[in-house]
Amino acid sequence: MSAENTAGRQDPLAFYKQAIDHINEGVHVVDRQGRSVVYNRKMTELESMNESDVLGKSLLSVFQFPGGQESTLLQALNTGRPTLNVRQTYFNQSGKKITTINNTYPIVEDGAIIGAIEIANDVTKMERLVRENLLRQRKEGALYTFDSIVGSSEALQRVILHAQRAARTNSSVLVVGETGTGKELFVQGIHQASSRSGGPFISQNCAALPEDLVEGLLFGTTKGAYTGAVERPGLFEQAEGGTLFLDEINSLAMPLQAKLLRALQERSFRRLGDTRERSMNVRILAAMNEHPDDAIDGGRLREDLYYRLGVVTLLLPPLRERPEDILPLARHFIRRYNDLFQMQVEGVSAEVEAFFLAHPWPGNVRELQHTIEGAMNLLIDETVIELEHLPIRRMSRTTRPGGGAARGARGDAAAGADRRP
């Protein structure tokens, strides 16, 4: 439609307003005085406001920006500079919290700034949908395969190879590694690569449950076993035909470790309060964050249970012992959070690279992931993560940890398996 055709309309802006109302991004325009002059339908949805609440009014009379932060619209208006991919949290008149990712530009005419336009995406809804989808996937079973494991170091690739070989059988596998090394990724990779991949994958952290509930959870209950007990299948029955993953196995009380050992040896179990033996067709994968030798010597793991669980024992190397994987992992997490936050971060600075390579990473891959996520939350319109975006003071207090699983990882990861003499 030509300008001539639109010029004859009584309200030529109505044509353009109808057009921007069909855009699936929020559009908000203010004039030189900071009054709202354009506010499309998507923006009303993002901010839970009506046009009449916003149009013609000063931006700061309608929205509150906490912590002394400046509205990205007013920032573009006052500085004449665009801001790109800025994550902004603020509140509407009703006190509702709003989080958006904004691209904001000054509007210039004859060299003078006459207004500013903002294009906003709803990060709150987007993050919720992503997290709900992840939660749904976790309930449905294993999420990860061996392809999900990032790193090309020799130590890591050797453990992946041994895990892939172990996936071909139904033998129990014990995965040992410091916190944050990716034990569950390996466990899920084994399940996905096995003949049981079409069956259920049930995961349980043994440290997350009160001791008096664990037996009923593992083996199930019968009506009358205790006050309020009902007929309920346990994890062994729920995982029938698939894989049961028991994390932090060394946190189980010794009497329960004995019952678990019996179930593994006999390939059968009894529900709590029942006398009937039930056969099971379940592969057991387990994990712990300390070396089995230390757990056995400290009375936290039965030696006979270790021999039954650790038919194959995979010892994951800590991140500090595979520094060649640090920067590829950082790039991987930047891509992930670019997708999640709708940002366009390109990478880290040379100074950050040097800091990452010198840091001992006591929290391993998980610490690196959280460091990248935190840094990206602090970016304004930058596209590169700098030292100022990192929690340098906290990270600088860490020292290279010793003992625990690291001992086994250093000594045995190259072999991919560990056995007591």
C-alpha cells in the first residue's frame, strides 16, 4: 500500500498500529519527554497493562525500576546509543514483576533525538516453558546421551569409551566423581546406549530421603506394614525392564545396604511388610562423590556391596585435570544460555580465558556452568564476558582441593576402572 493511499485516512497511524499489533514482540515507543506514544498488543500482554494505562503518560509514572537501574528506553533516549539484548526486570503499577530481553534504539531526526523505540521479548514466559519442558522430560526418563558430554581430553574420552563398552551389557556400574563432574550424564548415557533404552529410567538420590522412608521407597510397601501404609510399588518395580540409578549410594544406612546387596544377589526382593518374593529385571547404576576405598575405610560403604555394584567402576576426572576442556565447555554453556535468554553473547575475553584456565574449579563443570549463567545475567549490551562480570572475589578464595574422589580420578581414570586389591 502506497503512502498516497494511507495519507487519505483520517488516522494514518491506525494503519501502522494494526500492523505492529500483529508482531509477536512487544513494541514500545516514547517521545522526547519520555511519554509513551506507541504501545502494541504484545506489549500489553508482556506487561499486563492496558493501552489506556500507558499511552500519553510518563514511563516512570507507570513502571518502577528497582535498585537504581535505568529504563532501557530512557537510557537510549538520554544517551542516543542503542542497547542490545539487555535483560531487564521491573514492575508494573500493580506490582507485577516483569522480565524482558530488550533491543532499544534512539529515534533521530535531523540530528536530534526525538524519541526511543524498544522491542521486547518475554523471557519470563520463555524460561518457564523451557524449565517446564525439562521437568517433563526428566519425569519421562533419561535426557542425555554420550553425545551430550562435552570435552575432547584424553582422560575424558577414555572414560566415555569404557562407559560405552559397559552399556552393551547388563552389569552394574558404579560412577565415581567429585561433585559437578557429570556423573548423571554418564549414567543416562549408559542407559540410552543400552538394550534397556526403551524401558524406564528411574533416578533417586539416596541422601535426599529420611532413613525410615528409604526401604519402602526402594522395595515398595504392603497394606498394614505400618500405620497408614498402602499397597505401593517401589523403585525396583517402577524400573522393571529398565534402569534404576541410585545416586550417593554411600549415604544409605548399613542395614539398607545389606538389603540392597541381597536383592542384587538374589535378583528378587520383598515389599516392606510382605513375605512374598518378587523377581526383578532391573539394571542398577550407582554413583558416589568419594573414592570407594575412602567410603569403605570410613564405614560408609559395605565392601561386599561395592564388589556387587562396581562390576565396572568409572572414575571421572575433575575439570582441573582436563584444562583443555574448559574453554569448549564455556562456549557450550554460552550457546545454551543464548538460547534460553534470547541473547547473542559471542564469547569471553582473553583475560577471562586466562582466568578460567588458572582457576582450579573445585565445583567442576557445574561451577563453570553457573559462572557463565551468572555472568550473562550481568551483561547489559555487551557481547563478550569480561572479568567484571565474574564473581572474582569468591572464586579467588578457592584452593585446589585434595583427597576424596580426586585421588581415584588421578590414579585410575586413565584405566577407566578401579578395583580394591
